[in-house]
Amino acid sequence: MDIIDEVTEKGVTERRVDVTVDDEVVPGIVWFPDGSSGPRPTVLIGHGGTQHKRVPNVLSMARGLVRHLGYAAVAVDAPGHGDRVTDPAVAELARKNLEARLAGDTSGRLAQPDRSSEQMKAMVERSRQGSAEWSKVLDQISELPEIGSGPFGYWGVSMGTSVGLPFVAADKRIAAAVLGLNGLSGRPGQERFAEAAHSLTVPVLFMFQWDDELMTRQSGLDLFDAIGSAEKTMHINPGGHVGTPLHERTSYEDFYVRHLGPASTA
Amino acid sequence: MDIIDEVTEKGVTERRVDVTVDDEVVPGIVWFPDGSSGPRPTVLIGHGGTQHKRVPNVLSMARGLVRHLGYAAVAVDAPGHGDRVTDPAVAELARKNLEARLAGDTSGRLAQPDRSSEQMKAMVERSRQGSAEWSKVLDQISELPEIGSGPFGYWGVSMGTSVGLPFVAADKRIAAAVLGLNGLSGRPGQERFAEAAHSLTVPVLFMFQWDDELMTRQSGLDLFDAIGSAEKTMHINPGGHVGTPLHERTSYEDFYVRHLGPASTA
């Protein structure tokens, strides 16, 4: 892992790192309290589709975890996203397609997006890659003195759940996860996704938007239902895919404190 | 309003009061920080069916609101409940019936309980009475110097929602409400109940149990859907009617602080 640069602002140190996984560079950011040393509770944050490791909601959640709780936070660019975009024209098209779907007529709320089977397969493959990648990122991130042995939580909705749910199911270091804005919908790879959901055992907070333009209500309820964890809570709010109310950040923080504990004051 | 007695324990003063409403005595309890004077944010708590104003969950929530937030809390015996039971044998039968339904086979999750139409009508009438009563109780409670002009919130699930939802819809002094464990089910008086839900405008936190023995999932989702408030959130947890996880108390307190504000430090 290479440290690219580091800045500190209002008590939060933000360190750009490059993590090498299977000969591929995964650009990441680690946030922690200025001058701290670990181990400390750390939340791994998975961004959404067409986004990157430093979009506003990831950045402000990471800063909130550091400032409010004394936690650390980690975000990386998912495969094909952020600094890992290989074809800017394709990335731009994906962004425009998503915008169009979010702006579209919601009356039908189609579960099956209008995409070619080839595009869908590529998405599933990228999610699978991102999922496997997180465990290797975590191996290296835990060597940082500011983070150490954690404990670790995960936060990721929409594509952050497509990538993160199988990761959380497979990696026993993750003790609690906020997931959501996703469903069981008949996409390619659904059986494997449903199996991963069934195999989850850690507490899950599952976020859902009642008027999500990208999926049906039933699809979201089915995914919540499929989660095997004994402790799971679903929060449903009115509004579309990108409309989760800001007050839910308090829920995330309460949830992590309950399961990862407070940061040591050392 | 008559003060019956008053005790203070661990900083919480608990005052038993008798409120007279339409020539009927409504026994109540007011909790507030020892030695405080108002106005202060106050939560009115409606207990569940076959319960009373001082069942353990009401008592510990009231004490938590006082100790954690410096709020006041109020609970009263609903019509036909607690000190207002007129026929102990009937009350005991109702309690046993409820226990049997909670212990029963949940595979069918019947929306229509096995009760005579006469019993159902009496329940609806008692709920209507309890609903109207709360406004008159609030008139008198706000004359206490420890409470004054509030602001006011409501908390009540199950029968506490049957009674409280129409009250919150009608009384503009209530600024936020926690409701739940209830549904739109085809019972007598459902149209009036649905209309009251539609007319709600204040923020609502709606609690629901995913394996509730007393109602279907769809019935609960339909009631959440019917609530007219722009800000509403549904929390779904696994388990039966009486299994809401204790950690949700943090959600209630966060919710009230967000909408009623902090207690004055005066």
C-alpha cells in the first residue's frame, strides 16, 4: 500500500492510499482522527453505481464517523469507477442512463432495467470483483496503526450493496452492516446474491426508499426477508432512490456504536 | 385535576393525578425531572390493549425520556383499562384471549380476529372515547408548571395507535408521533381510521413487527402507506407483536429530539 498524500482539516486526517490487489491498483481514502493511533472501530464505505470514493455523501459520512464517534472510515473506487474508469465515454453513458432512469416515469417501477444482457453480465462481474477485492483491501488497511484490528463495519447501499453484501457474508471480520436500496429482482446472478443474503449472520440495518424508481417495493421487501441475520431492521422512507433523509445518519451512527462499540479514548 | 401522590426516585419525580373528563375520572401519571419547572418537551404515552398506565414498558420509557433528555412524560389509563376496569372478569378474559392469540399458530396470520361483532364495536367505541379524552387531558396537564406549553409528542403502538392516531390527527398541539403495531384490516370503523391516517401531517415513526401474530404484513404496510405526513419512516423488525427490540428506544429518543427539540436547561 502506497500513501499518496495526506491532509488534515477540522480534526479529520484524510489519507489517499493506493492498495495493490492482484496487480491492480485500487485507489482508496482512509479518514481518522488527527493524531490518533489504533485499534479503533472502522467503517468500510462502498459507493453507489457511477459514483466514486469521494462523492459528497461518502465524504460527509466518513467525516461524521470521525468527528462524532472517533471512528476511522475507508472508501475505495469500485472496479470501473472513479480513477479506475478505463473508457470515459462508457462511464459517461452509464451516468446519463442512470440519470434518465431516475428522472423517468415511476408509475411502472420496472424491476428489470432496460439494459442488454451483456451489460448486465459485465455489471455482475464487476460487483463480484469488487466484493473479493474488499477482503484484500481490509488485509492491508488493518496494518495501518490508526486502524489495526478494528472492529469493522460496512456501509453501502444500491451498488454498494451489490458489492458489499457478498463481501460481508464471506468476510467474518465485518461485525455489522448498513445495506439497502437494492432488491431481489431476477437479474443475472440473483441466486448467488440470495444465497449470500441467507448466509448473513451479523446485524444489518437495511435502508429502503418507498418510491424507488429503480426497483419494486416487493423486490426490496424480498431482499430484507432473505437476510439470514437474527438482528435486522428495515427503515422505509418515502421518496425516490437518491432521497434517503439525512436524519438517517443518526441511525447509522447509533447502529455502529451499538455493534462496534465506542472508540477507545487512548 | 387532583394530585394523588408524588414520589421521586433517581432524579425522576412521578406524580399520580386524577384528571376529570366529562364527569369521569381518568387516572394518570406525570413524570418530570426532580425540581424542574416548564415549559418542557413532553411525550404523551398510550398503553396497549389489556395494559395500563404503569406497565413496565411505559414506565421505563417515561423514565428514559426524563433521565436521558430532561423531558416530561404522561400516561393515563385508557377507557376500560387499569383502574378503569369495571368488570374484572371481562378484563381477565380479554387478557387471556390476547395471550392465546399471541401464543397461537402464526402460519395463517389472520387479519380478522376471532371476536364477535359486538365485542369489536365496543373496542372501537372505547378507542373513540380514549382518543377524544386525550385532548381534554392535555388541556389540564399543560396547566402544570413542570410541563406548560410543551411542545408535545405522542407515543403509542397497538391499541395505543388505535386510540392515538385519531387524536394526533385531530389535535394540532401534537408535533410528532411514534405509532405502529397496527394495520388497515377491515375492522369496524376502518374508513374513519384510514381517513385520520390520511389527514396526518406531523412526522411519524411507524414501528412494525415482521412476524406479528395479530395482523398481516400487508395490513401494516397499507397503514404506513395511508399516513399522509410528508416525513414518515417505518421500522420493521423480525419477531412477534410484543418483540420490538429494546434498541428502538434510541430511535424514539432521536426522533423526539429532532422534532420537539432539547429541553431548556433553565
